[in-house]
Amino acid sequence: MTLYEYKMLSEDEQYDTVFSKGKFLDIVIEGTTKYVLYALEMFFVEVIWDNEKDEIIGIGQFKEGDSLDKYSNVPKEI
């Protein structure tokens, strides 16, 4: 599956696909928000959770860039 094909799925199908076929990679917690990173084929999917309400509030897809940087152990430049 390509990133384009994934984006063409309905939101429910995207969640089903990432939870059934995605490989869990990492979690980053910022305040009350939890970002959960999965690898799916040749791209990444980020599921965003509200920790206080314990519910999903969003989903994002990307291949590279700033969205992926938050999962790096490399210190951020100030």
C-alpha cells in the first residue's frame, strides 16, 4: 500500500489498517497529548490521543520531516 492509497481510505479504514497492519514504533507524550507512531509499508502514521479523555483526537501520515523529528533522540537546537 502506498501513502496515496492509504490517504484514499475512509478515516475508519485508516484506523483499522494502522491498528491491524502497522508496526508500533514509539510514543511521545507532550502535556495531555500522546502521539503514537506506527510504520506502515514505506510511510509513517501518527495517532494522536487526548490522555485526559482517553480518546483519539486525530491521525496523520507522513514519510519524513518535522512530524517525524519529535521521535528522534537527537537534542533539538535552541
